[in-house]
Amino acid sequence: MGNFHCLYLVLLLLCSGFFVNTLSQEDSGSDAITAVYIVTLKQAPAAHRFEEQLRRRGHHRFHNHSSSGRLNRFHKPGNNSRSHPSSGSYISRVHDSILRRALRGEKYLKLYSYHYLVNGFAVFITPEQANKLSMRREVANIVLDFSVRTATTHTPQFLGLPKGAWTQGGGFETAGEGIVIGFIDTGIDPTHPSFADDVSEHSYPVPAHFSSVCEVTREFPSGSCNRKLVGARHFAASAITRGIFNSSQDYASPFDGDGHGTHTASVAAGNHGIPVVVAGHYFGNASGMAPRAHIAVYKALYKSFGGFAADVVAGIDQAAQDGVDIISLSITPNRRPPGIATFFNPIDMALLSAVKAGIFVVQAAGNTGPSPKSMSSFSPWIFTVGAASHDRAYSNSIILGNNLTVPGVGLAPGTDTDEMYTLISAVHALCNDTTLTNDMYVSECQDSSYFNEELVQGNLLICSYSIRFVLGLSTIKQALETAKNLSAAGVVFYMDPFVIGFQLNPTPLEMPGIIIPTPEDSKILLQYYNSSLERNGLSRKITRFGAVATISGGLKANYSITAPKAMYYSARGPDPEDSFLDDSDIMKPNLIAPGNMIWAAWSSLGTDSVEFQGESFAMMSGTSMAAPHIAGLAALLKQKFPHFSPAAIASALSTTATLYDNSGGPIMAQRAYANPDLNQSPATPFDMGSGFVNATSALDPGLILDSTYDDYMSFLCGINGSGPVVLNYTGQNCWTYNSTVGSADLNLPSITIARLNQSKTVERALTNIAGNETYKIGWSAPYGVSVKVTPTRFFIGTGEKQVLTIIFNATMNHSVASFGRIGLFGDQGHKLNIPLSVIVKFSYNATNT
């Protein structure tokens, strides 16, 4: 598994499923089978009650100034303060009472009481008991728990932070200060210098609006938290009840035994200027996007099995109660949620309540690309991030004695450039008493006892890189140990021809070495090697190894790569509205950010990547790495605009995103797993959303498109047949909303129409957060569609609103998605981009078709 770090972190896929309201007859008969169920009650949770109290008192939740000048999300009336446990303990007793009355005398195990964002509980029961619970008048919804999985030294420079966004807030020493980012992940290594609180003499108080605890265990001793790492908890009850929790490697504490959580936390908010030293080599200094932001950890994912929704929801609920400003989730469900819409699942609905509480939510898009509809993050209130490359690359090469240069990878030193070294294959360097029958994998160089040191000493040892390396059965580290024990000058790995299309990122090597990542280039090396062997004419024994080579080394970074590109593994739109893969009118991803080959902190006991085991930094790739980039940049926005709603932050990031790479051409999207750079074309909104994040411009967007919790509720209520489901999840009746809106009518910074039947008119409301400005509007229409935008020019004063009316007319019948854009150009320099996507078009009335 460790060798998959170059693609993305994949944890064990577990069986999963949902049951909504009542259980099927078939399942209810299996009363011997116990499982974890998430139960939602009809009474509103604490966060919703706070909101209702505010409304009755006439307060606006974003305009309550604390003594520190910070803006609180809520007044804290009576005993319902988030800092007081009495409300939660009362609700927990109510939950216990419901269980006792419903399951009189029967055995059950309550795992969690959710009370802040969700009023409900997770319980370990049989399907028959779940059916009894579903009949209680207090119960709104019962869902079977399901599994989830986890989906930098240079990226601050590539994003322009040192001379752009950081300077607007006083430099890196204050970037993100006062903002708390909550991470639902695999935990954290508190000993890492990226999370120390003494790296600057600048005062660094814990934000007054945040209150949490720091769990103390053997692996996470007292003092692990500080003014940087301000809270740490773990949630594993669902996993423990299943009997799959391995305490020796998963740790029943916030400590990160995997590495993934430490990595993502440092990408977003790791300290500035931390030296990156891996395998004894220095690779520069690391910094998070918001190096002075604070970190709160809610561990709900684990190395050996991934995670479960019951634990994740518990982490989200606690993070909101503690007072985080941003939630970062580098996790996705293992399957699309069934039911009438993908949006109705326990995690997304808990996150909707978090958004209601003013928390900006970031989620990884998933690593299931590049196929269409591979998106694993669905809801419009969640900011979904895809992965892109950046302009740094590490390249290595081997120069053969026939003057051919073969490219490769490997974060390794080179050999002496003035000397050519003899190449010797592992299968030709065996001890006299060793044959291939002793170990059919001897060519992988995993055991030095098989080899003749006199033959290998001072030469370059050739080893094979087989599927066993991909599966973690053989390791680079062990092969290097073999080479060192044999006093080799270096090691050369060639790719086994059975390893097809595997994308290998640079791997740290402590000695001169290279990995040739393609079977084609490996064949060039082996042909030269075999043709240079001299053999005895009669015995055919090798008498001379004639092939020579020198390794150039791969420690020096190249910053001339064309970037960004949407990576092949990054999940793609359109956003699936349901498990039948009907398309929704929501653009996903929202944008792309750096996610490929990202250096960041690594847990001292992290085991996810064998190559980086024992190191303090690791290079990882995936949308898991892209999401925390946005979480950190959102902290800079929240710091500058503390009154911004989550939708306003999303708008600022989206409308200012760039559409072009560093060469001035359109951003490209890789279209295939194999040879991705040879299979690419211009990225569409379903590849990159609004584009590639522009951190500096996002801090001065000019105009924003805002949405509220009520808007999202109107959208959910507009889904056909959703009324009972909305009531079950939120405790609110759709009839309380005077009107519903279609998803295309949500005030999002994009417009997606899955099915254009002749004509459709949508509106977008813009609010000016800058000075007085006059805007001109231009647009390009999607193929097969005519577009008209009014007005085409407008003046808008500070704080004023302007509504744009956009009319779409289908000009042909066409079933392939096409794309366009609306551009707004202000005379004070502000530029906004609103992507347009239309999938199916009918130029005639298709109602009866």
C-alpha cells in the first residue's frame, strides 16, 4: 500500500450501505446481525436552537463583536453555550431514555450522542431493533453506517503568497492568525516542528471564540497541545464495535499512525520556514498556506480500515461545538449515497448545519478520475477541490556507455560525473550456491545474503521493480539496504513489463540511484546491458560485464514545468444528483489547487508510505493534498473578512480563479491514467471548476455571490419528493419555505444546466464589497446554446447589489456537455469569471419525449 503514495491514499474499501426510515423485510429478518446505525431525532439540534433564539431576539449572528475584536458566530444564551457541557449531557440523557423505552431490556450499545449540529445518536443494534426504533414518534431517520476513505516547500511561491496574499495581512508571521481550522483526518504528530508554537517571538494567543480539549494518552501525552495545536480528539467507536480496530497501529488517541493527517494539517497551517530533510537530503523550507492559523484535530480515520460515517459525524459535530472557523475533509464516501439525491447523507447534512453555524467546509473531490461523473463530493454548500500540478519537478537520468540518456525518477544523489561505473544485474551477481529457484524474486534485491559482494562492490546494481513493490511486498528501502551491504556504487531499478501504466513519483534514495518508471525505457537499459555482456563460447558463462553508466541524480528541482494541469486522478464532474447518475445543476469541482507531489510534514510513526517511514516529511499526491491548500487560503480570507459567510468565501475563491497556465495557454486536463501527459486537452469546468485558485486575487474579489442556509433549504425542498427526507434530516418542514428554487437558481458563482429544454432564465445577485465601480460584461456561449446577459454594463456602489439576468436558448438538439463563461470587468481592476455548463439541449419541446 505504501507505494501508492504517488497517486493517492487508498484505504481498505469496506462494505457499506444506507437504510432510510424503515428497513426492508429481507434485512429485518436478520436479527442476529448487529451493525451501527445513525439515528436522527425530530427535535432540532443545539446549533439550530441557537439560531432560532437569535432570530427571535433580532440579532444577526455575524455582528456580535467580542472584546478581542473578533466576530463570534453566536451569542451564547443561558446554558446552551458551546463551552458548557450541560446542554449536551441533558440531550445525551434524552437519547438514553428513548433507547431504553424502545428496546426494553434488550442489549444495545450507544456509541455517540450527537447534539450540536445533529440531534441524534449512533447505536450498535440488530436490524430488528432498528425497526423498533424507527417506529418511535421521536425518531425522524435511521441510516446504516457506511465507510469512508481518505481521498510544501514550493506551493506558497507558486501561488504567489510571499509577495501577494501574505503581504496584505502583514507577512507570514500573521497570516491566518486568529482562525482555527478543524481537520477530520487520521490525527496528527504533535512533536513535529510544523506544529510548534515557539517559532516566533510574535504573540500567539488561542482565539477566544474557540474552546476544546486535548486528549491525553500514552502516545499523546500531556503538553502535546499548545497555542498552535489548540485541540485534539479521536473518534473510533463505530470501528471498535466492529472488531476491526488495531490499537497497535491505529492508536486510540489523536496521534497519527498513518501520516495522512499530519501531512494535510501542515499543508494548510504548518509553521513557516521548517527545513525539509529527507533521507539526509535538504529540499528547502516548508510552510503552510496560513502559517499562523491554529489547528484542531478530530481523528476519525485510521490506517488499517479507513473510517465510518458515525465517527466522522461525531468529529464534525464536536468541531462545530468547539468553535472552528473552517473544516477540512480530505475524505470521501466509498460509494455514492442512494436515495432521491446524493445530498441526503449523514455527513453532508451535518456539514449543512456546520455551514449554518458560519463554518466554511472544504472537501477533496476524490481520486477516482479521469472518467466523467467520478465526483465524490456532492453538495453545493461544500467547497469541493480537485488536484492540479505545479511547476516544480524532480527529474533524474542515467547516461549509458553508448551515449543514450534514459530518464527516470528518484530523489537521489548522482554518481561521480567524471566516472562511468560498471552495470551488473542482480541475477548475474548471485553467490555460487544461490539460484533463481531459491528465491524467484531475487532480482528485486531484497536479501543481500544471496549476492556475491566481490562482484557488486563499486558497481551499479540493477534491480527489478515489480508489482510486489506496488503491493508493498518488496520495498525500495530494503533494496537500498542490500546495495549498501554489498558496497555498491549505486542502484538502478528497471520497471517490470507487467507493471503497466503505474505512475511513480520521486522516491527518496540515500545513495546514488534511479528508478526507470516505464517498461519501454527499461527495455533500452536492458538491451544495452545484455548486448555488452561477454560470455565464454562453450560454457556461456559471463566473463566480462561490459555495460557502463553514470547517474545524474535527482535532488535538484526543475521549476520550468508548464503548470497547472488537472491531474488524471482528480475526480470529474458533472455532479451526480443520485445513484442513478442523473446529472445535477451543480458544478463540481468548485476549483483546483496544488495536489501533486506536495512536500509536507509526516508522522514520526507514519506507516502509509514505506519509502517515507521514519522521515519527518513526505511527498504525497492526491485531492487530499489539494483540499488543505484551500482550507489554508480560506483562513486568510476569513482573517481579512471576518464577517464573510461560507458562501462569500467560496465566491471570492471561485470568481477570481485563473483559467491559464504559467505559459499563458489554457489549463490542460490529463485524460488517461497511462501516459497522462500524452493524453490531455483543455480543461473544462467539469475538470477544474472555476479554474486554478488565485490566492492574491481572492483577497480582493470586488463582487461576491452570497447564499444562506435558507437558500440551501429551499434548494433541497425543490427536489421532487424530498419533503419527508428534509424533515427527517433537519427537523424542518418544507412548507415553512414560501418558495423553492431549482439547483440552477442557487446564487452560486457558476451556472450549470443539466437539461436545457428550449429556454431557461436564471439570475445571479452580486454584492459589492469594494469601492464604487463600473462593470462591463462579456460572455461566450456553450456550443448549441445562445446566451443573453442583462445588463451588459452597470455602476455599483459600495455595499450595493446588482442582479444579472441570464437567458439560455437551445439552438440545436445536442447531448454532449458544452461550456462557456461570463466575464465581469470593473474599471477599478476587478475581474470575475462565472463558468457556464449546459449538458443536454433540446431546441424543441421535449416534455413528452
